[in-house]
Amino acid sequence: MDAERYRDEIEALRTRVRTTERRVQWLSALAVLAARASRAQEVLRAQGLVITDGAGNERIVLGAPMGAVSEDTRLAGAVGIAVLDSAGRLHVAMGANNPLVLHDGRIGTRIATDAGIIIYDPRTGQERGGMSAMSDGRANVCLDYAGASKEAACMTVAPRDQYAAVLLNGTPDEEAFDRVAMYVGADGTGALKAFGAGTNPGGVLIQAGVGATRVVVYDSAGNELRDLARSP
């Protein structure tokens, strides 16, 4: 009887040991998973993220490129983040190769690859301005007219720092572009100009830094009337 009782006790002890071992194994596995989850919270790797509203419309698109996670053709080559309204109109894009949406809804092509932030008209989705640096070396901060694909006011630095300028362009129904401008060049030139439009397109140009200073008045036909700096 004693031998049988001892065998039963030994078997019960073995069972408890096996149960304890399994529990330790489970606890070890949980600890590993917890550690991995903690690291995953620190670094999340994905090609994109799309946030939709209650109706399923894409409202925030994040991607590299965005075309990998969205079927919106405007975003195909863009890398970064875009914010849209419920009708699909762009509001803001930030990143590289931001979409150039013209006033008629067509997609335009920029003069060079850009990186920056672009704002769009919330009424139409047309580009209305932004700040960007481009692969050709220029940097711009511009605001556009709403009625046409035309810059209204722009600050620009040219490639290789050849010049810096502030330009105010004529309104969309005018042929003239930079009617009012400030300019400084790498050669030392500094210039200011202001010209009218319509029936009175004459104006004045002030130029200094290279050669004699000039203050030139022009008539409505673009002819030089006089240089005030040389007038007696």
C-alpha cells in the first residue's frame, strides 16, 4: 500500500511540474509578444494610410507615393500627405511632387520637381499658392489668382542664387505679368518698377547698383520719356 501511495504522489508531483512548466512557457511567450508590441509602437512601417469619413470618402491620404494607396490620379506621383473635402477637392498637400491642379481641373506639370506645401481653393480645388523648393535650385512663395492659372504675388530666389525678386502680376484679364516688382541681382543690381495697365500702361523704373542710377519714366506705348536722375 505504501509503495502504491508513493507512486500516486510522485505522479501527482510530476503532473504539477508539467503544468508549471507549461505556465512558464506561456508567460515567456507573452513577455516576448509584449516586448514586440512595445517596439511596434515606437516604429510603424507602412507604405500608406488613408483616413475616410463616415461616407467612405478619402479625406486624408498619406503615402509614399500616395498613388500606392489611393486611386485618385492627381495624387499618383506625390509623396507625402494630402487633405481633401467630402467632394474630393484638394485643400492642402505637403511633401514632394505635390499636384498642380489648374483652374479648369486639369493637372499641370511643374517646371521642376518640388518639395513643400501647396494650398488649394476650397471652392474649386484649384491650386492657389504655396511654398516650395525645386530640384533646379529655385525657391518660391506664391499666391495665385482664383480665376486663372496665373500667379498673383510671388517671392522667388533663382537657381544658383542669380537673383531674388518680389513680383506682383497683372490680373487674369491682363496680358502683362509683372506690373510691380522688386529685384536684386548677383551682379549688384537693385531695381524697382511699377507699371499700369489697360489704357494707361506707362510706368517708372528705378535701377541702381550697376552703372549710373536711373529713374526712368515710360509712356503708355513703352517709350522712355525721361530719366529723372539725369534731369537738371
